[in-house]
Amino acid sequence: MNALTLAETQQSLALALASIEAGFLATDRNARVTQLNQEAARVLGWTEAEAIGRSYWEVFAREGRPASHLQTNAVDLMLQQGLLVRDQQRVVAVARDGRRTLLHVNAALTHAPGGEVIGMIMVFRDLTGQAEAEALRETTVEVAVQVNGKVRSRVSVAAGADEETHKAAALADPGVKTHMDGKTLVKAIIVPGRLINLVVK
């Protein structure tokens, strides 16, 4: 594969990754950026024109990077660490404007037909939405609601919510209301974060 074909292949890959909202960054053997797709530009805060020719370290800044890395060729560092394409990392990228984005990152070395290393590529996905969903799951719990001992619905309440909050959430649930129509609540038995049992007659 000659240099032109490699560039064309990387361009096709960058476009394909953009379609699934994945960032793509490629460098030469000196770890200087040769390509950046639109998603990578959005996350990192550099246009492709601005990024090309700049050090990988400058364009792809992240939290917690050892200062010693900045004095090392990023491609050489990958060779030294023996990283493989299957090696995945979660990192917090720091954009040019200071924005921080949680990313899932895969990196790999690129090779010429003869086998010599000629650069590296990096593919990453923005995990911001996933992280927000995980945070929400950690701050809310789903609780089963029984009416006279039979599960009729499930409601979400804040983790650590008191019994009155559990009871109010259960009574406001449409599925529960259906099974209480025309009946009177006698008592509510509540195990916070696990179970709400409404006794009606």
C-alpha cells in the first residue's frame, strides 16, 4: 500500500467513523497529526487545518497525562508500551477551549507494506451521555409497587428517599391508580429502596 492509498484508506475510515459519531485522529512517524475528522475536531476543539502538523500531545490533551510523555514521541511510546488495538482506555480529554469530555479510546500503530511503523491512529467515542445515564442510575432506584401483595408497577425514587416520598410516587403512578380505583388505602408498608406495598379495601 503506497502513501496515497494509505491516506485514502484513512479518509474513508474517518468518514465512516463520523457517521457513527466516533472521532478519528492519525499521525505520521513523528507523531504529528496528519488527519482529524469532524467528530474529533468537535471534541478536541481543533479544526483539521489547525491540527495538521502539530504534535499529537498538543492536539489530544487529556487529564492525568504524565509530564514525561510530552518529551517523548507518542509513536515511540506506543512501541515501548506494546499497546495493541484491543487495548481500550477511558480518558478525559481536555479541549483547546478547556472543555472536558469523557472518552472511550482505542489506538493502534500504522505500518508500511514492509512492516515498518509509519504512524498511529486513534479512534474514540464521547461517553458523556453514557456517564450522565450512569450517574442518574446511581442517584435513583427503581422500587416495585404492590397493591394487596401483588406487583402492579415500578416507580423511580431518589436513592435515600424517605417513606413519604416512596408513598407519594406510588400513589401518583397511573398503573397503581388503576388498581386502587374506588378503593380506600388502609396502610402503606414500605421498605425504602426495595418495596412499596399498598393495602387497600
